Amino acid sequence: MSTLVTEIASAKVTRVAVADETLVVYLGDGRTISAPLTWYPRLLNASSQERARWRLIGAGHGIHWPDLDEDISVENLLLGRPSGESEQSLRRWLSEREKHNR
């Protein structure tokens, strides 16, 4: 097994912070990963309350925001992969949000 695969497999989230423009993920091994919210449009369009409601999934290998139906894995963060959501899917989600917020 390569060193990168081992590092990814052992990396677990301990804490998450979402600021106006940045997602910051703290790992149990002391590393901190940050990524621009533009990589995660659902988080970018969320309220601070929605951003604050997250839970760990996959034994700490991922983060789930139930209000946003958003999942982000530590692997994708470590590899610098932004959300893979299509523009069409995001537009549908934004449209549904708008309907529910009226």
C-alpha cells in the first residue's frame, strides 16, 4: 500500500468549521485542510445555521450536512477534489430551496 493511500485511510475528521468563504476540516493526526466554499456550492448557499449542523459519517472519513444533503469525504479534500455535482443538479436543489423558503 502506498504512503498516500495509508495517509488517506488513517485520516479522520475531528472538527469542522465553515466560514464565509472557506471550509476548514481538522484531522485527528493534527493536519488541517481548508478549501474554498466555491468548491461546495451547497455550503456556499447555506445559512450559518445549516453550515453548523454537520455530523461525521464513515467512522470519521466523511462529513454530512443533513439540511443540505451534502457529503464531503476526507479523501476528496486531501486530493483537492471539489464537488462533483452537476450544474443541473445544483439548479434543481436551489430551486427547491427557494420554494421551501417562501
